[in-house]
Amino acid sequence: MTAQRGLAAEATCHHDIKGENMDFRIFTEPQQGASYDDILQVAKATESLGFDGFFRSDHYLTMGGDGLPGPTDAWVTLAGLARETQRIKLGTLVSSATFRFPGPLAIAVAQVDQMSGGRIEFGLGAGWFEQEHKAYGIPFPKARFGLLEEQLEIITGLWGTPVGEQYSFEGKHYQLTDSPALPKPVGSVPVIVGGGGPSRTPALAARFGSEFNTPFIEFEKLGSTFARVRSACEAIERDPNELTYSSAFVVCVGKDETEFARRAAAIGREPVELREHGIAGTVSEAIDAIGRAKEAGAQRLYFQVLDMSDLDHLDLLAREVVSAL
């Protein structure tokens, strides 16, 4: 992708998330094999092309292939990107509650938010990939939902404690005593809660979330999944419209069928399967898929980009797909 093409596409893609249009973010999986420099070039392209944000997974083990040069830590990566980008939102989709204690995690996220000038959005989930825990000596308890709930309460509690006051917490999994609750993020860090659980996840999203995200769900199930979160908000007398409703889909688009097939092969996926489950196919097909997500209530989409070396793909998405919307 040339610099001229990237700059030409700049400012074509940024939309008001509460307006009639959607906004679009790039979502990467660096554990599949990417150095910090690889990640940085995608983040810079994300920014120059006008996308709203750059997000990465938080994993320590590849899920196919050799994973070389090896995993990169999500929050170390985001600290670097915080200083090397200027506009885009940055965050995880999502960090695992099993990886870090909530107090140090609250410190790290607040610090990276300060380093970015207030551009961090914080995604947290229960964790699911047992083998990566075994590979790096991380405990993997069978019951993880309680960890997630307490971490969300602690982290938001630490950030929300007024300066000069102390924060304490007594839970089943964590206990904090007279914490100074420092440092503080620049402002109110948006919290992303996601998943497909029928009741507990919607309840957490209603209680703690600024955004609810459905990762890799069938288009037909989007509307009912969002509806459960709206109902959970109403159950605690919270306005459901206070949340942003988003979804993540693998993205694989070509200017024609040949280019689409080449990109599908490059990420080891079948074209038929991609069309069924992702934002995939030709440009017109991708636009139609986005329309289906929008009709189901999605206000924001995360494009899961699996080939981080293909910057022309990002350019096509910006120039031909997003600009058409």
C-alpha cells in the first residue's frame, strides 16, 4: 500500500457511533505470529486510513502454525502504540481475568490511558484457552466467572474512587485494604464486556459495561443477543441506550473473486465458510453483510484481520467498503 493511497483514504471512515452510521475498528490476533513492528505498521495504517480504533487480542499461544516470533504482551504493546499513534482508540478484545491481578491491571490500564491521552478502551473476559495457561504457568481455575465479576468491580471501583480517598474490597477471590486507588485514567475508560452467555454475561454488561460485544456470532443470532443485554439493563433500571452494541467478524474482502480467493487461502479459510460467518467476499457482498449486522442492531464492527502483512486489504476496506457506507 502506498502512502498516497493511504492518505487519500484518510477521513473517509470515521463515523459518529451514536449517529445513523456505524463505526469500524481493526482487530488483530498477534499471537498467530507478529512482532511489535508488525503490529505497529497495522496500527499506523488503521489510523491513516481513518478507522476508529485498533484493538488486539490478549493471548499467549498460537492457535495454529508456529506463532513465530512468539507472543507479545497486550498491554506492553498498547503502551508502545499509545506513544506512536495520535487519534485512534486502543484496547483489548479482550483481556483475560486469569492473566493478571485486578489491582496491577487497573494501574497498567490507567497508565497506558495517560500515555495515550485518554484513548484506551478496556475489554475484559473470563478467559477460555486452557493450553496457553499451561504453557506459561498461569493458573486456570474451572470457575472463572466469579474472577471476572470481582475484577470488573475492583477495577472500576479503583478508577472511580475520588483522589484522596481509599478503596477497600472484600470478595471471595480478592481482598483490597485501604488502597490509594492510584493512578487514575485521563477520564472514564469505556469498559467492553462481551460473550454469548444467555444471562450472566448480559447482567455483567448491564452492570459494568459501556459496550457489549458479540464475538464471531451468527448473523441470525445478533438481534436476540443484543435484546438480552437490553433486557438486563432494564432489569436494573439502566437505560439500554447507554451501551454501544458491537460485534466482531473475520474480514476477508477482494476487489473481485480472484482476489478474495487469494486472501482466503492466505489465512487458511474456505471462501464458502467465510461468506457464511464473516464480512467476506467481494466489495458488494461485504457491504451487504455489514448491512445485515446493522439491521440486527450493531452500532460498531470490529474487523478481525488475520493477515497482518496485507496492508492493501485495509486500504480496500477503507476505500471501497467503509466509504460506501
